Amino acid sequence: MEHYYVPGVSIAVISNYEIEWAKGYGVQDAEGRQPITPETVFPPASIGKALTAVASLHYVEKGLLDLDQNANQLLTSWKIPENEFTAQSDVTLRRLLSHTAGINVGGFMRGYLQGEALPTLTQILDGERPANNQPILVDSEPGAQWRYSGGGYQIIEQLLVDLTGKPFPVIMRESVLDPLGMDSTTYAAVLPEEMKSEEVAAAHGRWGQAIEGKWLNSPYMGAGAAWTTPTDLAQFANEVMLSISGQSNRILSEEMTNMMITPQAEGIPFLGPLTMDWGLGWQLNDLGGMQFLSHGGDIPEGYQNLLVVVPERGWGVVIMTNGANGDALRLEILYTLAVQYGILPTLQQIGWQVYLLLLFLTLLIVWVSVFLIHRIRSRKSAAPGKGKEGGIIQVYKVPTLITAIAFSVLFYAALSAGVSAVEGDSDLSSEQVEAQALVERSLLLGQHGRMDEALAVFGQADTLDPALELSDNTWNDLCVLGSLWGHAAEIMDLCERALVSADDTRRMRFGHGLALALTGDLEGASADFKVYLEWIKDQGLYDPYGMEIERFIAELDARRNPFDETQLEQWR
């Protein structure tokens, strides 16, 4: 936890279809010492999509919803905008649940600071202020491909509200939470006052400091905005496993639950050579002949969570962290627990299995090569008067042995190097860590339009660490945010510094060019965007960004500024 700057983690483990234990580690807030306990609440983030899926299928099973009916025939207070893509195929509940409906908004990466106005569900769907997302619409043919979409789950939220005439929190309470006794789970855009005095895990950035206001508010309830504990989520996950095997039907029947985990999209790239399938609200993986059901829950500003179950074994785990680096920590915890419970092999077992397999393949290749060489030489020596050559074993046993030993040494050297790289080390001073945390806070303030404060906080970071080292993304984001929120002149020095400090200065040309355009240097802006366009092409990002950049360049070359208030507001 200390290595990843994660102040706290809470875990619940299911074994043999029962919650075996739940425990908290670390603290709720790095600025305080209140410990994490099993009763500490966290936002589940996208794990909540699995709950939304179960609630939806509950109404399907009651005959009130049709998985394959055009969603616009079910929606009454709002409609999915019709366009050329909806004319090709229908948006249906099945496709919304499985992320195959062609909906554009992948995730809601920005919440709302304490005191900020919150959008209504309709404003979220239409992308109207104070919503900070794009309008939710169909931008590819429904059913043609898998693409993760939190926007689709906001449509599901509206669909359920229209169907029942009830607020979404009531829908979830009646259909999922009460039947399972999930008393510690609350659906609310703003944490209720009575809960603020109880155990709440504060959000922490990548350097371990609590974010502005302790946590962000989130109105995206269909996509997973709620507050809960690992124990409550474990109760939910265990019910799903029991229902799969027909041992419980408190929400869904065995048939409906098994349909929920039937792949709707298959062969989706996952990790390296691995692929995943996607059911109705669940990620599906087959490892070692066992099916793993899972869903992650990520909030960039401070929470990284994971729910994984293995129905065949009646085993599962829920891991919730209150740090932005919790994504790495949760995987380490998952693997450790899975090994302890015999779900996955140990690294040593994996190492020996891979070693033996590769050694066998090496020996096979060497043997075949030697055999072929021997046959060729035998034919050449078949002329009268020439004797037989020595046997394969006699001639080649030494090279074969050397090959095997060399391969073993190389394999374990690579394995050791990999472990060292994963463990890593941080040689940053306390001042540098504090400076990085201030930069992170500056970005958060800038994303929410509080640019005066953002620049002041960045100045504090600069004072702490004059040799501040930032990623290309961070430099560019700071430069762009300053321009978007009316501080192009003030941000120019920082943009110039980004050009000097960045690993790839071409990437920085977007923010620098935007600042130049907004301060009147259209010629310089055009030159910057031309360099940025080349970077886009090299990165394979021309489609869909290239044509828009070319339009900006044409306008700038004609000495017209394309960055009017409408364009800036869209980017904000």
C-alpha cells in the first residue's frame, strides 16, 4: 500500500458460497488516522453496472421489459436521437447491457466538486450544462461491435425510471438491495449528511494525498454511482453464483442468470494475447477451464475497485481501494488470494511449467535439426569407401546440453528482471512527492474551471520542486486547460516550458498552438498545429482527429480563429 501511495483497502472474500471474511487495512483519509473497517463505504463506480444489469433483468423476467425491443419504444420521457446508425439497426436493452449498442460515451471520467451544480438525468443524456459529458448518442451501427459505454447505462437508468415511474434509488432498493439485505448500500448523487459522519473512504490521488473536498459527487447512478461496502457487494456476487447453480432465486431465476453470463460479444482484446467475452453486465474470462466473472470500478480521482467470482468453485473477492494507484494493488491482492485458495497456480508453478514447456520445445527443435543434418550427411557419405558417421547422441549430446543450460539461465534471468521491474522503487524526495501531489490537485481544479486556483497551486508545486518533472500528458493538459478557461496569456510561459521539458514536443504543439491562437498569434498557431498533425499521423490517430486538425489549420492559414466560445465550451 505504501509503495503505491494507497492509504486504505477493504476486502471481502467468498469461499464455498459464503462470505468467509471481510477486513479493512490502512486509513480512510491520509490526513487523519481513522482506520478502514469492513463498514467503511466506498463508491463502487462501474461495478454498479452489474447491479444495474441484474435489476434490468429482474423486470425482463417479470415480463415488463423485452431484451430485444427497440429501446425508443420503451423510453417515454427521453428518446435516443435517431440518425443514420439507428436506421441500420435497433438499440436494444440487450445491446445496451452488453456494450454493443454503438453508444458514444465510454465513461464519466470527471465527477463534480463539492458545491458544484449537478445535472439532471436528462441533462446528462443531452450533454447540457452543468453536465460535463458529451451528448449521449449512437455513433456506430448497433450490434456491429463491442465498445464499453457508460453512456449506454445512463440510457438504461432512464428506461427503468420511465418503466416504473420511480426514482432510480428506489428501483435499486426494491429490486436488488432489499432482497439481498444490502443495508450499507446507498444510491445518491451526493453522499447523505447522515453518512458523512460515519465511515467514508476519502479519495486520494496518485501521490497519496486526499483530493479537494475528500471525494467527488457523481449523478451517474445507472453507470454505478453509489456508496457501498465490499461485504454488501460480496452478498450480491454470492447471490449471482448461487443463482447460476440453481441454489437461490431471490432476484433472478437460474435460467435468467445463466443467460446473463452467456457471451454476447466474444474475442475482445484484453491483456496482451488474452481475450475476454462480455455478457449482460459482466466481463467473462476463461482461465484454466474455469469461468471468471468480473467487473472493475475505476474513478481516476481516487478509487480503484474490483469484483471477481468463480462460480464453479463458489469463490470470489471484492477489493475496494481509496487511491488512484489502487489498480496495481488490487491485482496483486487478487492474485495472492486466488493462489492461497487454490484458484490460480503460484508464480513458481507457472515458472516451472513455462520452463519445462520451453525446454521441451527447445530440445525438440534441436533434435529435429540434428536429425535432418544427420540424414543429409548420411546421404552425402553414402559413396563407396566412406564409413558411417557417429550416432546422433554421440556427436550432438554436448551442444544439446549446452543449449538446455543456456536457455535455463536466460529464462530465469528474464523472469528475475521482470519481477524487479514490477517491484520498482521510488527515489523521490518528500518535497518532490508533495510537488507532484500539488500538480495533480492543480489539474483537478483546472478540469472543473477553477483555473485561478489551479495556477496558484501549480506555483506552489513549482516552488517546492523547481526541477519539476511531469509526463507529456500532464504538461499538455495544464496548457490546454489554461486556454480553455480564459487564461491563455497566463499559461503561455508554462506552455513554452512544456515544449522544452516534454519527451515528444510534437504532442505539446496542440496546447501551445491553442494558447497562441487565443492570444492572437494565428501564424504561430498554424505552424504548431501542422507539427501536431504529423504527430497524429505517426501515432495512427488521423481518424477521427486528423480532419478536424486540418480544418483548424485551414482557418488559421486564412487568418481566422476557429476557436470561438462555442468550440471552447464543447471541449470544456
